[in-house]
Amino acid sequence: MSKAAYQPASTSPVVRSRAFYTIRLWSVRHARFLERIYKALAIVFLKLHPVWKRVGYQRAEKPVMIAEKIVKGFLFDCRMCGQCALSDTGMSCPMNCPKSLRNGPCGGVRPNGNCEVEPDMPCVWVQAWTGSRMMVGGDAIQKVQPPVDHSLKETSSWLRVTSEAAEQKEAS
């Protein structure tokens, strides 16, 4: 018997993707540990700047983006917006919000902390606040995020951040 693409309306996407959601919650609960890994990776990527520059950031984009998509997709259910805010949002990807809100919850958070659009799903921003309270740089959640630049979708935020950090370092 073949599995049809049809999914009944009464079955929430959250229920259908429970395994990924469980890993996403694990990531929020271990935000401090993941923050350390993110900082260590940022240092490694910055030290690799001469390599990225020699190879060419554009040429390195695709393989790095694929690796980033696999790692962040597994841990955070990343949507590859190209403007990662995980280190500012308690390791909870704001692009998982059904409304794609990047600067905090909407007015529809239910009394139990769940989303108004997906009642089976805890609000991404409630999770972000929980994760941010565990992080050393937890107050970064109060930083206003710029609007999503859709032209950066499916690009590597790791390389972009590295390039920007290298430019700042060279300028100073």
C-alpha cells in the first residue's frame, strides 16, 4: 500500500514531525552548551578566513551551506534563511514560528505557552526566552532583528558572519 501525500486537516504538522520537534526542544534545553560550540566554531571559521579567501567565498558557499543545512536542520529545524539568529534567540530558530516573527511572540500565545496557529506546539518565542536565560549572552534576545532579506535564503550564514568578522578585524 503506497503512502499518499494527503494528510488530514486534524493532524497538526507538529504531530507529524514529532521527532524533529523533540530534537529542537533538546537544543533549547542545552542552549549554554550549544552556545559554547557556536563560539568555538566561529573562532575556527575565522582562523580559516585565509583559506576561504584563497578558495573564494563564493566557491566555498555551496559545500559549507550543505554542511550547515544538515547540522542546523537536525539540531534546530533550521529554515536556512541565511540570517541566523540562534545565538540571539536561545537556540530556538525564530523562522519556525508559523508567522515567521523574528522579534518576539505575537499576541496569540496561549495561556499554556503554546502557539495560536499550531496548538500542539509550544511558542517558538517562549522556548527562545527559556533558552536565552541559560546562555551567557542571554540578553541578546532583546536585540531587534532586522527584517528577513529573502535574497539570502539557502545561503550560509556561517560564511557571511565569518566574512564580516574578518573585515572588522582587518579594519581595526
